[in-house]
Amino acid sequence: MITVKFYAALHYVQAYFASRTGKAPLTHDRRASAIQRDISISGAYDDYRYLEDLSRDARYNYSNLQSGHIIFAEECLTAIKSVVGLHL
């Protein structure tokens, strides 16, 4: 569930960049950097990074996850959608 939420956020951000510039960053690092630099959506950066890190933990280090992480992931996705959605 956490990974799905991260990739939903990723595609939301990709849609934003594609609609603004006609192209979207191709790597996770470039995407995160582009979010941070873009004044319109930079407010979503922290939530995006938290969600990306949590997704990586869910895939590769899942023993550290707790049920509250799913709720936190949903909150991050909601925050990202509210910031990015204003500009789509």
C-alpha cells in the first residue's frame, strides 16, 4: 500500500511537469530536485521525500514498518495532491 501511494504521488508530479514543460524528470533524484526547485510545488517536497523514503523501506527494509506508516503515507499523498493539484 505504501509503495502504491508513492507511485501515485510520482505520477501526479510527472503529470504536473509534463503539463508545464512537455517533459518530466526521468529519475527519482532528478524528480525530487525538480520538485524542490519549482516554486509552484516546492511545498510538496518534504512530503514527497518522506513518502519516497517510506516506500523504499516498505520494499527493502519492511521489518521497521508499523501500521501507522500506512496512515502517514496517505497523509503525505494527500498533501502532495493538494499542492500539485492547484497547478494542474
